[in-house]
Amino acid sequence: MPAKQAQVSTTHASRYIKRLCKHFAHKVESTWDEQQGVTDFPFGRCVMQADGAQLALHCTADDDTQLERVCWVVTDHLERFSVAVEQGDALSVEWQAA
């Protein structure tokens, strides 16, 4: 199963997990607590982990095309939320093969 991961530097990792999962939960299965979130999209899964001063992301899917879609959706939302919510946090996500 193809997978990608990213480590995003932020002191607000728990807040982003809550915000992302709460947003995604309007359309897909998503669970979270203060340290971890899991979202199951129809095309793949993203596991989010708050770890000190960073947000760890791990995405999986059945094929590379679906994996790119999961990563794009998570990146798009996280980057937009970082600008809107944290006023200047402006996060950037760089995915790497897991």
C-alpha cells in the first residue's frame, strides 16, 4: 500500500488536528483527541500525530493516484487553515515516501 509522510513544524499541532478532523467529519469518518487524529476518506487515510513542536502526517491509499489525492486534500486544508486561524503561521507541507 503506497504511503507518504510529512513533518510540519508548528506549536499548534493539537489545534490543527482538532480543526482538520472536525472539518473532515462533516463528510467522512474522522476521529481525534488532543494527540492524534484519523480521517478515512473514500480514497485513502490520513493519520495525524501531535509531537512536541510538530505535526506528523501519515497518509495511505490503495494506489499512487489516490495517495496523491489524500495528500493534496490534507495539504490544501492545512495550509488554508494555518493562514486563516493562526494569523501568519502559514504552514508548508512537504511529503516524502514513507
